[in-house]
Amino acid sequence: MEDLTLPKFLKVKDKASGKEMYCPININQRKFKSALKYKAEDTDVFVCSYPKTGTTWLMNIVWLILHDGTEVPGPYRESIPMLEFDGSEAPESIRNREFPCIIKTHFPYKFVQINPKAKYLYITRNPKDAFVSFYFHIRGCGKKYGTENPDINKLYDQYMKGEVQFDCYFDHLNEWYSHRNDSNVLFLLYEDMKQDPRNGILKVAKFLGEKYEELLMKENGKLMEKVLELSSFEHMKSRTIWEYPKRPANEPFIRKGVIGDWKNHLSAEQADGLDRALMEHGKESGISKLWDKYAEFL
Ligand code: A3P
């Protein structure tokens, strides 16, 4: 009998490049494969991440800075395409020479055709909160993952094996982390953004270009205040444009937005398992130390 609590993912393989990855079961494979070939324009700005690590938040901040505080119209994917789901033609269809094109992607680094002149912002979040957020994401997206009632224990096993969409959290992080010092990459922590959003926004503006830093800080930081307000958790939660349209009202996409919610949902063994996996995957690369300063929450 079919297990109605087991989230399902589909392994998609692109024969031409040999690249393969777990995806949601309703993925448009043609678009996915075309995305692998997307050649970025020099002015493109990519918001990159593993799922549930603060992508939407960062994307909103980038948009607000580049558009002088004017909000993203909804639904957001008509303005900020998601490369792997919307395909390579999506950025072309919205390209506006007045503003750089913002592209969201959860692709691992090796799946992205890097243009040295384009900009790539990568955000990450401690794996325990990222996993819990992912569990609630699946609850909210119901049939897209073949279950409306996922079992957190089964999902945990899949997550640890990397048998979930976008594969293994730790490999994804390791790969992007190894490029953190590239001049076209800005590497950010969700927890740093939470602790000091003002500084996070400033870092993003600086990375986008001197012009944006100046705009942000002119007239006593008027734009900075606006970006802070319009990217706050409360404000973002009040807008429905980020939601998967069929999401039940009690499973909001902008859900809790805190550091340490894992304590309410993971067993001690699960928390320990994620900590150990971070240690093991981070021994050489150093990702195991990324959250040392947040030990009180994690
Ligand atoms: P939680 O489920 O822990 O609340 P992504 O955009 O990568 O899918 O990440 C979603 C997570 O980011 C969710 O975490 C969501 O609530 C959180 N988030 C979204 N906007 C935020 C904001 N303005 N401030 C803090 N967290 C935010």
C-alpha cells in the first residue's frame, strides 16, 4: 500500500551534461534542463541558496535596494524568476535594461554557468532550522510532494541521505562556501541577518555596487529605513505574494522566522545527527565553524 506520509521527490537527469538531482515531482523537466544552459548577462544578480535558508528574504532585500524601495509586485516569480523551475527563457522575458535582472536559484554551484561579471549572493542557515523549515514547507505544499501529512522522521532520513529536492544540504553548502572569497560571490548567514539586519542590508548594497551603497545611505539613510521596514518579517508576512497559491492558511510560507525553532520540533537524536553531519562535512572545509558564535541558540 502507498505510504501517505512519505514525501516524494523525483530524480531528474540531464543526459547532455550528465547532471542529475532530486526535484519536486511536478518539475517541468524541459525548463529544468534549459536552466542548466542559462548564460548569465553581466548585469544579472543571482540569489542562491539551499531551500529554506532565507532565500525569499534576501531576494526581497536585493529587489528593494535595486528598485529604490519600490516593492516586488506579485506574484513574485513574474518579476524574479526561479531559474530551475521557470527555465532559461524566463530571465529573458522579464529583462529590463533599466534594472539588473534578479534570478533566484537553488542550484548547486556546479550547476550554474558562472559569469565572472554577474553577481551571486548565497545565503545559508544552520541545518537544524533549515530542516524544520523544510518540513513545514512540505506540509504547506501538500500534493506537490505526494503527501499532505509528511512524517518528520521519514523526511529526516531522506534529508540526511540527501534524497530531497536539491540533494544534500551539506554538499550544497560546502560547494558554495568554497567560492565565498570569489569577487562575484557574497556569502551570508541567515543568523547574521537576523541579529543585525541593518548591517546585512549594507553588506548587500555594497556588494551590488558603490552606487547602491550611496543611495541606501543618502538623506540620513532614508532608503535603508525603508528597506529595513519592507523586508521585516512582519511586513513580509502581511503580503501574500510569496505563497504557493494553494497553500492552506494555517501553513504560511513566511512562518516563524527565528533562530532555534528546531528545539520545538526535533528529537535529541535528530538534532545530534544534524550537528554531527555538519561536523563531518565541515572538517576540511570549515563549514562546521560557521555557527560557533550562535552556540547559545544552536
Ligand atoms: P521558517 O520556516 O523557520 O519560519 P526560503 O525563502 O529560503 O524558503 O526560507 C524560508 C524561511 O525564511 C522561513 O523560515 C521564513 O519564515 C523565513 N523568512 C522569510 N522572510 C523572513 C524575514 N523577513 N525575516 C526572517 N525570516 C524570514
